[in-house]
Amino acid sequence: MSEHGPDRHVWHKSSYSSGQGSCVEVAEGERVLVRDTRNRPLGHVEYTADAWSVFLRGVKT
């Protein structure tokens, strides 16, 4: 499910998030934004698209 946040980014839940409410949401674009669904008001962590790709490759291996 995608959601437009008040910041105009399109957020979607990570396919790796658990079904127990512990979810990570991602907004992908020129910069990749990552946030915790339980703590949205705390903001997000921002990555370059290249850094995000390297992270995902590391997770998959």
C-alpha cells in the first residue's frame, strides 16, 4: 500500500517488514527516505539512491 505523506513523498511498507506492526516505510526517488511506522513524528533517515542499493544488496546476501 502506498501513501502520500504530508511531505508529498510516496511512502510504502517494506516487503521485509513483519506482520506484527513493526514496519519500516520507504519513499524512493532521487533520495531514499526510511522511517519507522510506529514513530513517524520522529522523522526519517535519508540515503542516496546508491547507498540504499548497496544496503539492499548487503541485506540480501
